[in-house]
Amino acid sequence: MKRITSPFISLALVLSSATAIAQSVVVVPRFSVDETLTDNATLVHAGSRSDQITELSPGVRVNIQGARLKTYFDYSLSHLIYAQGTSGNRNQNNLDTFGTLEAVDGKLFLDFSGNISHQAISAFGTQSSGNLTFNSNRTEVSTYRISPYFRSKIGNIVNIDGRLSRGIRTSTNDAASNSATTDMDVGISSAESFRSLGWVARASRQQVDFSSGRPTEADHIRVGLTYALTPQVKFFADSGREANNYAALEKQTYSTNTVGMDWQPSQRTTVAVLRGNRSFGANHNVSLEHRTARTVWKFSDGKDVLTVPAQNEFGLIGNVYDLFDRQLMSAVPDSQTRAALVSQYLQSNHIDPNSPVLGNFLSSAVSLQRRQDLSFALLGVRDTLTFLFSRTVTNRLDAVSSSLDNLTTAKYVTQRGYSINYSHRLTPEYALTAQWSMQDNTGDLASQANTLKSIGLSIAGKISPRTSTGLGFRHVVADSLLNPYSENALTGHLSVQF
């Protein structure tokens, strides 16, 4: 599989399109320096070594708000310097980009996204709270996706839509499996002339290819009915046929069915329930969300096929940014405008937007996962409190693959994560933040278990409108049979925007 290593390809595409169709382009270069003094840079119990780690990070954020193109591109390159030589000096990429291009008015669109982050290779290996200390169990993971789609209609009778998506995931660790996923979906449904009772028919195909595994395919055809009891309450049901090669080398055919309900008693409260049967058995998805002027509550429970684990798979809340994005969803429907407001709010309160509640591990075959998420945010005048909880249970769905990963030696991998973050604004420019988090991973064996606990305290603020600084302390305790350790660290941060 060809590996994409440079995010500047995405930037070139964004900027070239912007010159022709963008109405507003904002480019903000930045440079940051982070210093970490740790008493355990090697993350071991015996023979730990202290180090002073310097991180130099030039970066840029591009925001484009055009009549046809709406996108953002955020990239930084971090150079890590280890004063005591506990690790060789190295570079790390960080990328987050998403955009939508409207190629033909109201009919033809293109979504694209890219992400470079760092993930654990194994759920049972050494876990860490960051990417600066040396940890052979973490790797840089790049995920890119491009998805053209169309929408059309025949009068007020029939809606027609279709989407083609291509995504790739690569890693800098040669032992980890890369993957490529192709999704095709097309459907027709009733339009406005059908009021209470509607209909829908859809056909889809998914192809997944793992570099260290085998390719799998799944085809799905289904037809269904929808019924709007009231404008706030809608029911739906469908039946169909699915053919896939998850359990055998050749495709096998299965019957499928789904029933569900969507209820929106107000603009701030939504409830969605889905229950169905597929080739692997029962699947479900339950979602409850409630927002007030100062709070947002979210619970979800889903079970379905997982092709490539990512930090925000299934669109569930995976970090602090997602939680505040939900809080503003009804007040600011436009995703690009909302993203700018969320980023500004988190920066002003000095809250890390990328703080995950639960890290993933890399897999090399199609899996089945049940995931439960519970989150809460309270936004006060000077205080902000967030709570996030996630639990996943993952098992291998591809019974034929001989590839090696955590699901080769453990039938089930169970992960639980908790995170509490409290921020208090001391002055208009400075805030005090306290964070506690815990994650535990378990498999079938006693050696397949570990727990990572972290507590942190920091104070951060702005020296000037374009310069911010901060000081922090963290204490980490990792408990496992193979490699228990503890770490204490002091951190300093300085960032300048140009």
C-alpha cells in the first residue's frame, strides 16, 4: 500500500481551490516551545531515568469560508530534543483537517479529511499519557479520507442520493497493519409529497483491505418504511439481504432487519433508538442528548461492525472538543462557524481540546465493537466542568484472517476510560485547570491487563493577544504485571501567533 507521508499535499489542494472560490481565507502561522522535566522519561519501574525534553513546534492554521468551499487545515511539526539522551531526537507530525466543496449547486459535493495523531499499538502494552516520553508501544497514525457524493430529486416525489468514500490508514510502525477502505452507497426515498408515510430503498458495498491481513467485502440491500406520528416522533423499519465474507473465504448471504424511532421533544433534546439483526447477530444504537444554556448531556450505546478504529469512530464523543461542539450545535448550526467558536472558547479557558477519554489500539481485521459513552459539561461564568466516560468491548469479526493483533490472543478486549476536567478563570487572561483521568484495558489473561491513572494541575494565560504561556504538573501511575511505573513531570509552554 502506498503511504502518504506529507500533509502539505492536503494544504496545496486547499489553497489552490481557495484562490478561485473562497470568499474568506485566514492563515495564522504559529510557533510554540514546550519544556518538560520528567523523572521517568523511559517509563519503567526499575532503572528509570530523568530527562529534560524540549519540543519546538512551528505550525499553521488555515480557515476558509467560501460560497462553495468551507474547510480548515491545522498542521504542526514538532521537533523533540532529549537533553539526557533517553531517546534520540525525533520529529512528530500533527494534522487535523476537514472540508466540504460544493462542486455543483445543491447537487454534487466533495468531503475530505485528514488526521495525524499518536495511538497505542497494543492495548496490553505500556500505556502513557502523552507522546514525549519514550514508549515503543505508541506510533504515529495517519488517516485520510475523500468522499464525493450527490443529491438530486424528481419533482416532489423521489429523492436520489449516492456517496463514494475512500479512506486509508497508515502508521510509522512497520509491525502495525495499514488499511484501505472503500464504501459505496446509493439510495432513493420518498420526497415531500409523501407526508406521514414514506419509503426508502438503499444498496451499499464496503471493501476493506489490511496490509497484514486479508481483504473483506460486504454488500447490503434493504427496503423500508418511515412513519411520522407527529413532527417530533418518527418510526422506521426495513428488511433486506446482506452478503459478506467475514466468516468464510466466499461470501455468505444473510437476512437483515431494523426497527427504530427518532424523538425530538425540543430543539435541545433528542432521543434515537435502533435495533436490528445482521450477519453477526443483533446490533443496536441508542442515543440521548439534552442541552441547556449552560450544560450538555450525552449518552450513547452502540454495537456494530468496526473496520478501522479511529479516535472519533461512529461520530461518538471522543474528546473535550467534541463535547463543547455538541453544546453549541443548536445555537450555531454551521459546522465551520461552530468550530471557530469552540476553539476560541477552549483556548480562552486553557482547556486541551484533544484530551481523549479513551485511546484505541491498532487492529488488522474487521472487528465487532460495542461502545458506550456518557458525557457532561457545565459552563459557568468563570468555571467549566467536564466529565467523560467511555467503555468498549471489541472482538474479531473476521473468523478467517490469520493476522496478528490484540484480538489474536484475546477473544475480547475491554477498555474503560474516565476523565474529569475543571477549569477556573482567575483573571480575564489566566485560568487554573485541574484534570483527573483513568483508563484500564483487560483481555482474557492476567497479563492482559493494565491501568493508567493521571492527575494534573496547570495555570495558563495570555501575555499578549498573540502570545500565551503556561506552567503545569502531572503525576502518572501505571499498573500492570509486565511494566508498572510512575512518573512526575513539570511542564512549561510558550506559544506565539504571527
